[in-house]
Amino acid sequence: MKASKRTIVITERLVSIEMIRQYPERTRVPGFRVSHVVHLPFSAHPSSVYGVYDFDKRHIKEYAEASKTLQGLQEYLDKYVYGVKDHWVTWKS
């Protein structure tokens, strides 16, 4: 965090300043080090976020299989990263 000019925090949920003040021990990155906050639910998918959602076993298996070859990886990226209107659609598929 100290070596960069920017720190971007991607979060599942935005909370109020009052909540941050009430539970300061839950803040891992001090506010003065954060340059941007992005509210992006399910951004860890297909991985998990403890207490919010579990990992997507089927999707991880699909990725593992696809990534065995360069062509398979490219097809995966085209389907789930580059070829979607938005990434929310990918989560629901």
C-alpha cells in the first residue's frame, strides 16, 4: 500500500462512516491510503467471500479444464471476460 500511488478497494458492500467508526478494528486499509472504492458485489466469483458467498465449484472446474490449453483458455476468456455485456450476467449464468 505504501509503495503505490493509488490503492483501489473493491468491496462487496458499502457501509456507512458511522459503522466504520463503531468498528474501527474491521478496517484493514486506512482511509488515507485509499484513492478509489469500487462497489462490485460478487467480484470474487468464482472464488468466495467468507460469510457472504461460497466458491462456485462448477465454474472453477470449468476454468481448470479450459486453462489446460491456450485455445481453451482463450475461449474461456472470450466467453466470461471479453465477450459479455457486463460481468453481472456472467455471475448469473
